[in-house]
Amino acid sequence: MFFWQLPHFIAINWLCREEYESVGYKMWSNGDLTGRKSGLLSAMFALMLAVFSLLPALLGFANLLWTIIGPLLALIMIGLALKFSRDGERTSARRLFFFTLLYLPAALVVLLVAWRA
């Protein structure tokens, strides 16, 4: 969940950057008008999420279902983060944010089904 929360937070942070800056909060997205820095940072953490999502299978805790779907969900997040970094539009940041909301319950349900006790 650690790596999931960072793209989630960064998308919110960039969407609300003017408000954060106006009250003096020091945030990752300060001065990032294009979204490039925020998008790349989100992609980096989503890449880490993809790598770490392989651990349950590698350690023998999850079956093939998780081995395929877990990293696939993270790859979708990477794609959305890279799109956000390229175009820097509110729509792209919002899509990344909403995907992070869908990712968590989807990943937890798949992991629950795929878990080997």
C-alpha cells in the first residue's frame, strides 16, 4: 500500500497545487505547471508498485492469477502516470487519481482470491 498511496497523493497534490501554494505548503508539485515532474514521480512509484506486486507470487503466497493481474494493474497505473507527465492536463491527473481509487479494492480482492495459505 505504500507505493500505491504515492501516485494517489501526487495526483491530488498536482490537481490542488494552486491552493497548496497559496497557503505556503511545500509540496512535490510546487512550481510544476506542466505536470511533468509530478507525472514522472507517479510513474516511478507505480513502477516500484509493479515490482513489489510480484513478491507474493515469488514468495509462494499467491497463485498465477495475482502474478498476472497484480503487475498488470500497476502497469496501467504507470501508463496513466506517463500520459499525465506528457500532456500535463487536469483530465490526465484526474484519470490517474480515479484509477488509484479503483486499483486498491481491485488488487485486494484479486490478492484475496489468489492467496495461498
